[in-house]
Amino acid sequence: MKQIEEYVRSIEDFPEEGIIFRDVTSVLQDADGLHLAIDLMQEKLKGLDFDIVVGPESRGFIFGVPIAYNLHKPFVPIRKKGKLPCETIGIKYDLEYGSAELEMHRDAIKPGQKVVIVDDLIATGGTNEAMVKLVEGLGGVVVKAVFLMELAGLKGRERLKGYDVESVICYPGK
């Protein structure tokens, strides 16, 4: 049986020289790889008491929904600005090259609910920090964040100090 790392395609010098791009699509395109990724991420939640899974557009949906389904929990999407139809709360945050804005429905999380964040990647941590602020802005409590991959060289985990953060695969570089 293959290890999860074997399903991740690494592309050197993309998007620029010296960077190794870790491509999650190669995991998704292989039935065994996708199954293994979901299982390993879900394993990180074993024995954890929580109410809701949240994930950002779009790869957080891919990994968060099957985990929520398997564990019989609701899934709350965090979307790009302007994509949700009901009343929302939003947050603007900085990216490596520019800024972005995320939103979630104002009624998606009730005060005191325990929330797990699921996404494919933690890199600089900006998106992840923004999601934590959205959840907490509604009174939710982030009890864990689970990622398939972590680029440790970008120090995203430091932006989530004080939170329980786990990744399935940790790459030392950027």
C-alpha cells in the first residue's frame, strides 16, 4: 500500500524558481489516494468532541464534506465574498500577493459550538487565521484545525498559536 506522500505530485520551480509546488490534484485524481487522505485527516479527529466542520472554498469543501458526512456532523462553507445568499459576516485579510475576503452565513454557528477547521493546506496561515476569526466572531470555539499538507517553512502554524493544529504531511520547506 502506498503512503499518502506518494500520491502528492511535486513540481519544481513552480510558480517561481526555487519553489516546489505540492499538487493536491494528484491525490484527488486517484481513488486510493483520495480515500487515504480523507481517512488520515479524519483520524486526527478521533475522540475529539466537536459540533461542526468548517472549510474554505474550494479544497476545504473537498476534504471537509466527506469528513463531516462520515462523522455525522454539519458542514459550514466559508466562501469568497459575494457567494452566499443570506446575511453574512466577513473578514478581509492579507495574502502573500494582495488581499482576499471570506464570508460565512451569520446563522451558521451558534455561540459555544465547538468547531473543527478542515483544509488541504496550511502555508502562511493567513486564510486559516481569518477562518478562526470568523468562527470566533460568531461565538464558536475552534477546537482543532486539520490539514492534509503543511509547508512548515512558511510558518503558518505560528499564526495559529494556542490552537490545536495537525497536518497529515509536513514538508520542511516552502
